Amino acid sequence: MKIYVVGIGPGRYDEMTGRAEKALLESDVIIGYKVYIQLIRDRFSHKEMIESPMRGEEARCDMAVEEALKGRTVSVVCGGDPGVYGMAGLVCGKAGKYEGLQVEVVPGITAACSGAAVLGAPLIHDFAVISLSDLLTPWETIEKRLKAAAETDMVICLYNPASRRRRDHLKRACEIVMKYRSPGAVCGLAVNVGRDGEEGRVMTLGQLAETEADMFTTVFIGNSRTRNIGEKMVTPRGYSDEDIVI
């Protein structure tokens, strides 16, 4: 009895790890959010697949446990990495109630890493990753985390910057950060990473505050030393050659 929790990365097959592919090939059934299932359906069309809509995380985990207890090998797929805003914690919690039910977490490329690669090199020094979704975390808590990261001059990577219900969250986040950083601070958007329409855009913090984003966008707010070098977002770590370039 085994459940794999598999990170499939940004979405393209060539950005999935060999270990992830192996887990999916070993599985009798693959379960996931419908968007992620669609990304892998062609490659694993010979497998039984079960998809569910957004916010169906607990139901997906329950289905995975149910199938695994029948003696089947199950994969629960997640975009990016399953341990970063993913399903790994929920699966481990539910499967832990059953003796002998194994869980193996298979890492994938999270949006912070894939988005950073599109933009250049924004995460070379210390950084914080914060989700702007207040579905499971109160906005007051998100504000405190934004303030703490901004005060310590860390690069900030924002997941889930906006949705149809949360149109103003990115603007509100930028306003908090601008209490500690210049409106001219270098920022970037990575859009549709690993999908059609992939794009990286470098801009200022002031411009970012007036920019629309969606759930397929990852936002990067640079620290006081981040620079725009040839339309690449670059945060130096402190090497002498980096300082010469800047």
C-alpha cells in the first residue's frame, strides 16, 4: 500500500524529474486537480486518472487513501513541488492514521525556482516566499509576514498574487513593502511558466503596484541591491565581479 505525492513542476514534460516520471509509471491510479491532470494526460494516458476541481484537496487525499488501502499504488500529483503550498502535508496527515500505508514525497520544481529562471537571477541571496491567498491564512497574518520580510530587506517571492475574488491583494502587498523600499525597487513577473505564453517582465515596485496578475503569475520583489541588467532581474550575492557588473 503506497501513495506517491508527486510534484510535476511548471507543467512541461521536460521539466518533470525522472523520479516523478518513475513514480507515475509505477502507479495504478493518478489523482489530481483537473488542471494538473490535463498537463500529464497525454504522456500517461494508459493510466487510470481521477480529477477533481479546485478546493477539492481533502477529497483527493481521501480518494488516494481509499485506493491505496485496496492494495493499489497511487500518485497524487501537484503542480510545482508538493511540499511548497502543496498536498504533501495533507496526504501525510491522512495516511498516518493507517498502519502500513506508505507515503513517498517526490519533489518538483516550485514556481519560485522556475519563475526566477525566466527572469534571470532574482533569488541569489536570502529570500522569503509568501502566498497572498487568504483562503487558509488570515490577511492580517499575511500582512505581518510581508512587513517582516520587507523590513529585513529580503527578496520577496509572492505566490497566488490575485484571483477573481482577490483583485487588490497584489496592490495592497506592494503598498506594505513600499513603506520600507523605494518605489523604484526592481521587481519582476513570471507569467505562465512552463506553459504557452511564458513571459518574464522586469519593472519597478511602483509599476508592479498598478499591474494586474493572476494565479498563473509568480511575483518577485527585489531587495535594495537587486538590479535590472539587460532586462534581467539580478540580485548580487556579494562577489567582486558582480559588483563590477553593477
